[in-house]
Amino acid sequence: MKAGILTWHDVLNYGSAFQAYALQEVLKENGADAEILSHDRKLPDYYSNKLPIKSIKGVLCWLRNQTPARVKYRKETKTKSESFIKFQSEYLNVKNHYSNTDADVVYIGSDQIFDINGLYYPFQFGGDISCDKINTYAPSFGETTYEKLEQSPYFAEISENIKKLNVVNARDENTKNILEKILKRDIDIVLDPTLLYSFEKEKAMWNKRLVKEKYCLIYSWGGLTVTPEFAECCKKFAKQNNLKLVSVGERRPWCDIQFASASPIEFFELFMHADMVLTNMFHGTCFSILMGRPFYSFVMPHNENKLGGLLKFLGLESQIVKGCENLKMEIPNIDYAVVNPTLQEKREISKANLIIGLN
């Protein structure tokens, strides 16, 4: 059977790349000929900071972009982008467009494929896909709540497309609640593909230790994690535990070692060998668990649904940090002998939910 995957696979984001890869590999393990479907999504306007050079704001924007820090940032982003393109070319089987696929079944998911903040395309919910059998696997509405969805001019269209889906599940409680309100029936929560897939062969292939010293890996974005308070509490944690601070995915001047333009494989290797992880990212948490690393996850209002929900789903509420003042200064002793059986149980349930759609 040929299975197509429709997701945000081409974003400059480690989690997006790996969740697409993981779902592809799990489908292959279960006998499907899996491929990633291409699409023509355009980023919303707020991703661009370009202004007409003739305007005063445009001139000021241009001048700011000529500072050494901005020039360095652009070079690092270019290097990072090139490594993502290389990873996608080598490891993602991207083939036909969703509108002319010959797949027997199409899976929509995972990640925030249902999020309509700033963008909306019918194909996000199964519209315009040239396949009669369309399932979901671990989709997320992200920060889109039911109330926001109801206010959308596309609410009726989205609801009708969701009702046409064959197998429906969710990655988090918010998505589950939205789908249950639309479908008037119970919806299962399943694991993100990065936790569904074990990555055993990849752990053997991508195993280079990139940092010789013991280190605490910092992988974060936005909110509390861009404040001076966050930097200070991380530095205090590292000093007390005799660890180097290593930044991945972004340049953080207060870290000892920078991997701002790390490739997806380098990202994987940094998590694999980390002595500690401090993150506020969903997939940063997933990879900490996958690699059996000690970690704390900073859960904030904007990611409570997906990140807080994941940790509660796996019985890891003790790793939630709500603010810098709540960060314990000792490396936590996470009993993965207890966590892994729970993870395996969730894997079996999630895999059954996935492969029923192949029948």
C-alpha cells in the first residue's frame, strides 16, 4: 500500500523535520510505501521584515540589518537552511503534490498542521487532496482554540472536511477537545511520531560526540527563555553542576559553546550525548525522553496544551518548570526504568491507531 504524508516537512525547524521523517519510517516498518507529499504553502506576511528602501522605516530596517550581529545571523541561518535542505534531500521521500498523488491513503499530521493562526489552506484538513482515504496521525491545532476556530470565516468548511476524514486522532488535549466538539465522539490522543519511532538505527549512525566536556544543552524559543532571568538561572545551574552551556539552533551569547547553525543530525547528536537539557520546546522534550537524558521543560501559557499535556500524558509532571524561581539547581534523577514501560505502552496504542488506517 502506498501512503502519503501531508505535514509541515519543509520548515526550518528540527522538530518538523524529524516528525516527518519518523512518521515516514514507522509507516515503512509497517509495510507501507511511504512518501511525503509536497504543497505550495506560503509563509504569512509577518515572517518578512522587508520594507520599501525608499521609506524612512525601510532605511532604518536596512541599516539595522547591516550590523555585524545581523550579518552573522544571516550567515548562520543560511548555513542552517542548507543543512536542512540536505537532510530533506537525503532522508525525506518527498515526491508527488497532494493534488495529484496516487497514494492509497493519506495521513495528515503530525505537528501543528491544524493551526490556522496566520494561514489557512483547505488541504490542512483534507480538502483538495486527490485521495479517497484520508486519515490523521497526531495532528495539533497548536494555539488555535475552539473559540478562535469558531470565529474563523473558514469554520464551516474546516468542520465539513474534518467530518469526511477516515481515522481521526490528536496529539494533545486541546486538539482532542476541538475534534470531539466537531465530530461529537471520543477521540484518542496518540504519541508524536518522534516518540512513536525508536530511532534505534539512527542512534547507531548519528553518534558523534560534538562536545568533549560535560554539558547542559539549551534549546528554547520565545517567552521566558529570552529574558535575562532565564540566562542567569541557566548559568547558575551550569556552574553549580560543573557543566558547559551549549546552545543549539540559535546563538545565545551567554552560552559557552554555540551550535546556532546545527544540522538536524548535529541536533540529534547533541541531545544524544547531553548531560542535562533545559528546554521549553515540545520536540526538545521529546528528544530528551527518547535519549533518556535528565531534563527540565519550561512550560508557559503558549505551550501548556502541547508541552504540559505531553509530560502529564507520560507521567513526567515532575519535570515541568513554570518559572526561573522554580528551577531546582540539581540535575534530576529521572527513573527511565519506570518511564520507558509507560512510553512503550503508549507506543503500542498509538501504533494500533496508525496502522488501522492502512487496512
